[in-house]
Amino acid sequence: MSRQSIITGIDLGSSTIRIAVGQIRPEGDLHIIGLGEGSSDGINKGVITSIEDTVSSISACTEKVERMIGQNIEDVCIGISGTHIISQESRGVVAVSGADGDIKREDVERVLEAAEKVATPPNYEIIHVLPRSFSVDKQVGILDPVGMTGVRLEVEAQIILGLSNQIKNLNKCFHRVGIDVNKTVFTVLATAEAVLDKQQKELGAVIVNIGSATTSFAVFEEGDVLTAKVLPIGARHITNDLAIGLRVPVELAELIKINYGTSLPEKAGRNKIINFKDLSEKEEGTVSQKKVAQIIEARCEEIFKMVDKELAEIGRKSKLPAGVILTGAGAKLDGLVETAKKVFKTPASLGSPQGFMSGINKAFDPSFSTAVGLVLWGKSENKQEFSRLSFSSRKTKDFIKKIFRKISST
């Protein structure tokens, strides 16, 4: 098994670490050959709270996967999340350097560097520069300006930033485990790579990834990212609401949610009674399924209304033809798609990972959308049109040169 053909993605969730390992076959197809998951001690809401616990969690999970694939994991593509992640628009403008006015790769490098020079908040650093489109002498909508003639080159871009200390802490954890970090990707962008198809991104869609402690979303239109954000609320809050509302331990509340939970009170049996003893011998008491559904509905609507408010701020409320695509472990809750349709007033569906082959059924589960998306990101990054790529602020020059070398050699 060629090591160059192996790509590993690691999703560091607030409750669970998920790992996906993909192999690029000679014909170019991607096969997911290994999966693993384990508890993510030391991580809360996407933020590392304990280096030691995080290192132990990563080490334990990678060991499981290494036994499955029969070789060591040496480098990975990791996802970064948390409410500290912010996005903002940027524009870069440069004069074309050549006397003949022909736009060269060096001009593209300079305009992307100019887009990076935004007013970065203190202690933040750029994770991604996402070029939307270029314009040459006011001719807009250009995807590849190289070879064109002009005087003024501009680029519109979306900048994704994160706290420097969190990025450094992530890298420190993997260094302690003995694994190199090839790429650091904003998790919801990786999720979109696995779940959304080209048509959805072109028409306009919002992907909503419901995790344990956070909900992240990204809005796409005409193939570009309009905005992306992480909200400090997730599936764990639904469990906590049940624990408080039903006056039961959190462990029992989670079992009730998994076995009887729905976000549709009208679907819950009015006379259906849940006996706590059926789920835990230590607990006594009963509750109607309808009451459970009412508690769940309230929290789910709150999460969706928070996302809908963000859509309103960018003028896309009820204006995304491809609608809302839900994914993540929390998205598997019964009735959630119907609740999303009601709140967003647009089409809604449950999204699962796609764009690969695998004999492991779990690979197609929404809970592995981000881990698989990180593998797909690693596979496709060097093969996309450069105008659609995400550039790391620290490696932009080298990466763009690498892309142009590939383009010129084909």
C-alpha cells in the first residue's frame, strides 16, 4: 500500500474524535479503508482545554485505526472548529507588473497576498483565503486571469480566521502524538466537501452541521462561500434540557433522546408512556413521549432560528433554492428535517458523505461527514481550479507555485 496514496482526516469533536482513512486507487477513485472513533477528552466546544487529555484521546483513537489499516498514521488533515472561528470579506488589488499587460502567475500571487492583508484581530491568524472571483480592468467574474491582458487585477475573497493559540495547541497535540499536520481546515468547509454537490453550491445552499456542543454552518452561492460560522449550541443542549425538564440524570436523558426522541410533538404518541426502568434499572418514573417531543422541539427551533438570523443578515433568508442540508451526529434526530423546513421555510434534507467508495457502511453515516470531508479535501485540493482553492496564509506562495507547475505540465 503506497503511503503517498493514503489520506487521513481527523475530526476533533467536543464529545467524539472521528478518523477516516482514504486510499486513492490507481484509477483515481477514493476508497475509505478505515474508520475510528473515540471519546474526545480535553476538548470542549471545539477548543482544547487540556493538552494531556487531548493527546491521550488522539493517541487512543489513532491506534484503533492503525490496527484496522495495518500501518501507522504519519500525517493528517485536521479539522478546526470553535466559536473563535470568524469569517470576513476581503478584496485585493494590484497593478499588473508586465510592460505588455499580460497577467502572469506572479500577479496572481501578489493579489492574493494583498487580500490577506486585512485588519486581522489581535491574536488571530488566517486559516483560509477563499478566492471568489477575479476581475481585470472591471471585467468581473473571471475564474482564471492568467494569460489575460489588463492593467488592474482584483480578487474578491472570504477570509477565515482563528485564534492563534488554539491553532498552535492543535499542532502541539499532534506533534506530541508523533503525527505531522499536513493541512488545517475549518471543519464545516470540509463537511461541505463531503455532503454538498456542485449543483447545490451553485444554486445556493446552507449546510448545517449539528455537533455535540456546537452547530456550524456555511452558506454557498454560485460555488462560493458567502459566510461560515460556529454557534455555541448543539445536541448536548437538547440532552441537558431533557435532564432538567424531566428531572432525570443526563445519562438517562440521552437514552430517552436516542430511543424515543423526536422534534415533532404531533408525531409523538399522545398516550405513549416512556418507562424509565426500560432504559435504566436504577431509575423509576414515567413520562409521556409528547412531553419529551415538546422539550426537544423548543431547543431545535432555537438552534435553527439562530442560523436563520445569520441568513437574514446576509440577505439569504428563505432565498436559497437548494435549501438547508443537515448533517452531523446530531442531525439524525427524528423529525429534525421537518422542523428545519418549518423554521427556514425552504427545502431541507439530511446530508450524508458522498464522492467515494467504501465497504464500511459507517462511512456513509452523517456523523462521519467531517472526517470523510477532510479526506476528500486532501484528495481534491491540488486538483481543483486554483481560483476555487483555499490558500493557507503561511504557505500561499509555495502552494500557488505548485499549482501552476501542475497546470503548466499538463
